[in-house]
Amino acid sequence: MPDREPLPLHATPPAVTRPAAPTGRTSSADSFHALVGGEPTFRRLVGRFYELVATDDLLRPMYPEEDLGPAEDRLRTFLEQYWGGPTTYSDQRGHPRLRMRHAPYPVSPGARDRWLQHMRTALDELHLAPLPHATLWDYLERAAHAMVNTFDEGAR
């Protein structure tokens, strides 16, 4: 076997070819989005979540719009895109930049916990199989923790 010369430490690794980002308004059949039932499932999840937010004394003031419909659409299209569905969110709003978009609102640990409480209720009511349920919950929990931007529970 011939001796092979090791690559120098500063060598550039070979380029990695990644598939193009999905386009269009449909999800692939093997995406998580499709696995859990596509748009109807995400509509139920986010619709129920915002029903709970509408009557929440801590979270409702964080939504400046009189009608929660636009916020509901934004969250639904974001989640659908994240999980392999249509690219509607980025087509309409660009990169999600979640921390930046939430910066104007005081997201305390208490607000995070309330958000998670309502999202858990909405998720549980979907009656997903255990693995998709756990997968979705894990993401929602991590995302909620990442949005905390104050530890002042009285901030509004």
C-alpha cells in the first residue's frame, strides 16, 4: 500500500453540496410537516394556542394588534416552514430572526412558562403519536427558552 501524505492542517475541506431550499407551497411527502398531517395540524395547533393567549393577562398585552389573526398566521407559517412545509413565511417576511423580532417584547421566564403552558395544551389536544409529539415539544421548549430576554417579571 503506497504511503499517503497527510493533508496539512490548513487544508480546505472538499465542498459539500446541499440540496436547494424547498420552493413552492407544498411539503415533501417525507417531511415532518407531512408526517403530522400538514397544514390542518398546524392550523389546529396554532389556532388553539391563540385561543388561550386571547384570554391570558400576561401574554395578550404582548400582541399589539387588536386581532390576533395576523400573529396566528405568522406563527403557523413559521412552524410549517421550519418542519418542511411551504416556504410562505420566508417568502412573505424574509429570514425568521426570532430573537430580533421578539426583542421589543419583555419575554420573562414567567411569560415563557405561560407560553409553554398554552402551547402544551394545544399540542396535547392534537393527539399526535408519541415520537412526533415529543419531537415537536422538544423544539417548542427550546425555542421558548431562547426567546427569554429579561428576568424582570414585572416588565411590560
